[in-house]
Amino acid sequence: MAKHKIYTMSFASVYPHYVTKAEKKGRTKEEVDEIIRWLTGYSQEQLEELLEKKTDFETLFAEAPELNSSRKMIKGVICGVRVEEIEEPLMQEIRYLDKLIDELAKGKAMGKILRKP
């Protein structure tokens, strides 16, 4: 079975869209970065390096220092699909990120986005 196109897509090619989506709603690039760091465990320096190297989504998640265990608390619909019901692990990780960016753009508080009690 062929890999889904997004797996081999450069994270750096999608990242500006995340930032633009957030900024259009009065949020910041720093908040986008915080979400990505929270989800993956990368440091800011590592994140910038991934963007510079044009790392693909598959590698971004495969080499993530520590995927946040609280990410399993992310629920809801993205692209017409419930994220908690996605069976393919890599696609679920990508959709978790999409969902968090959506929540940011919708004005949700960072504490709630990052699933803080």
C-alpha cells in the first residue's frame, strides 16, 4: 500500500499555513510553536532545525523526543473525521496537530489546548 502523500510532505511546507491560520485569528507564531513543542517534545532549537531541513511529517513524529501522553485527550472532528477514531497512528498524530491548531485559531485558551488540568 502506498504511503499517504502527507507523510512524505515537508513539515516546513505546511508550518506557514498553521502560523497564518493562527495569526488571522489574533494568535501568534510563538503559540503555534508551543503547541508543536508540547505535542512532540522537541525544543525550539530542534523545531527550527526541522523546519530548516524540510523534515517530512513521518520523520517529524518518528523522531519526536517525547510524544505527550496527554495527546490522547484530544477529541473532536478534523476534516470530517473524529481524531480519536483514526486507526492509522501517524495520521492520528498529524490530525492531533491539526486539531490543536484549529483550537488555537478558534480562540481556545492555551491551558485548555495543552490539556492542563
